[in-house]
Amino acid sequence: MNTYTATIAVVSFGMFFFYHEFERPKLNTSNDILQLEGKVINYSFKLKPSFKSTLKQYYIWLENYPCAFQIKADFLSYFYQTEFENEVKIGDKITLSIPKEFQSQIWDRNKNVFILSVSKNSTTFLSLEQTIPEENSNFDIYAGLFFVTVGIGYYILKKKKVIT
């Protein structure tokens, strides 16, 4: 494989992680979170097997909001799906939390808005106490640094003919 191609590929992968980190919403205080309440008009929790992995698409639609509210794949292990399906019926009122910076997207039919919490009355199906630390983790920064460093290191070692 060409030295430049491998380096560019690995560094680009690292840059993807940096992009992902800096595009995430900043959740520092409760002022960064918006609570929405609405009646459930539909929900869909689908697993779509594909060649490399299973695609998980978890959506909830609320009356008066044209967007689809989506549970991020990163949060699915915290989501009590069975309890949600047993306790929430079409027409029930639920409360969702979203990052406040996504507020303008809730009026766009073509948008999927990531949610941070889901509850009905006193029952919580997805908790802010679990999703916010996950959303604020520094994994993407470390992964980005790792791949950029490996890519540049590989390039330098190839140029100095340390590796062939």
C-alpha cells in the first residue's frame, strides 16, 4: 500500500473522530437541556441486520412535532425498551429531553433529533444520569489523537525506512 494512501486514510479516520467530538452538543448545565412533552403517535424499535453489523433504529414520534425523535445507538444499553413497550401506549403523554441546541430541528419533518431521556409520569425509560456522561465522554478526542498519531508515525517510519 502506498505510504501516502495509508497515512491519509488513518489520519482521515482520526479527523472523523475530532469532527464528531466538536459537532456534539455541549451539555454542561441543566440550561443546555430542553424538556418536551407530547402524546405518542407512534414508535418504532427496529434492528436491521446488515453485512457488517446490525443497524439499530429507535424512533419516537410525538403529536405536534413533525420530526422523529431518535435514541442514539450509544444510549440503547440504558434504554428500558420492554418497559416502554409495556407501559406506553399510543396517545399517552411522555416527556423527552433533548439538547437545547437542537430546538430548531424539532419543527423539521426531515430531521431526526437525538433524545437524552424518556419518561412517563414517574417512570424513567432513558435517564439523563446515564446519557449525559456518555454524551460528554472524551472517547472521540482520544480516538482522534490515536489515529492521527498512528498515521503520522507510520508516515515517518516509512520515510526513514524503519518499516518496509
